[in-house]
Amino acid sequence: MILKEFSKFIKRFDDKIPADLLLSKWLKIKLLKKPETLTDKVINKEICFFFNTESNFHFKGKSKTGNNLIESLYNFAQSYEQQKFNRWIHNLKASDFNNIKR
């Protein structure tokens, strides 16, 4: 359910934006608003974010389940990136490599 909602979110953006960046954006949006859906409630219950001394924000699980959720979402984002790369490779032709300047 959570991966499905993240999947819908990620598809709305250009393929040039890295999926892990979109994951950060999505989680931040979910954590800053009042939870309305079941997905929002689970994310707010299991994940928090904080700012470090350099004013960068980080996500942290509130429990082992939260850590597993973050890891699963990150792995999904990485597999999405791998899928984009595979699609790109599949669309290449041998002649595409003739234009490489050495």
C-alpha cells in the first residue's frame, strides 16, 4: 500500500530526477502534513525526520518497523533507478557508440 502510493508519486515526475531525491521529497511532504489516509498515519507513526548541525534533514525510524519501512522505500527507489537504466540500455543501438569522441 505504501509502495504503491510512492510509485504513483514517482511516476508524476521526469525520469531525470533521481528516485531517492523524490523519496525524500515524498516523505517530507507526508511528515509535514496532518495524516489523513492510512498511509499517512503509518508513515507519521513509524518515521520521523530531523535536522543535523549542518541543517540537512535525515529520516529515522521510530522503531525497528520504521527502519524496515525506510529501507524498503529506499530499495524500491533504487530498483526504480535500475529499471530506468535498463530501459535506457535496451533502447541503445550499436551505432550509438560510433559517435563517442575519444
